[in-house]
Amino acid sequence: MLRRNDFGKGELIMIKMLGKLFLMEIPFLLIGGVFIYLGFTTDNNALTDDGYNLKNFFFLMGGSFIALSAILFICISVFTLLKIKRLNTIVTEGK
């Protein structure tokens, strides 16, 4: 089992940040899942107010919620990882 002393300060910051970020992403993933579920259970003849197919609307909304939250999670994770590596370089090399 991993212990707190097995990680450097940068890795601990990264792990804490990813945990908090994942907790922020959970509602968006749940909303996306509900939209996709509604897309499977909606009648094929149901239409939106604009006259478009409601089933396709639910699938697009669900997919966009899930995709955008995943993209945001990846981008913030990569940015934070690069920032931690840069800070470690500054601390070790002084540059």
C-alpha cells in the first residue's frame, strides 16, 4: 500500500487536485447519463418544439455533457501536471 511519504509534494498536490476535480465532474457525468438514458427510452415520433427528433436531441445533449466534462478534466490535469513539473524544475535547478 502506498503511504504519504512515498510521494513528493508535487505528486500529493496532483492527487488532491484530481480528486477534487473528479468530484466536480460527477454531476455533469450524471446529467449526461440521464440524457442518454432518455434518448433510449423516448418514443421515435416525439419531436422538440422546433420540430427536430427528440431522441437525437437527448443523445446529442448527453454526449456533449460527457465529452465536454472529459475534455475539461484532461486539459486541467495536463496543465496542472506541467505546472508541477515546472515548479519541481525551479526548485531543483533554480531556473
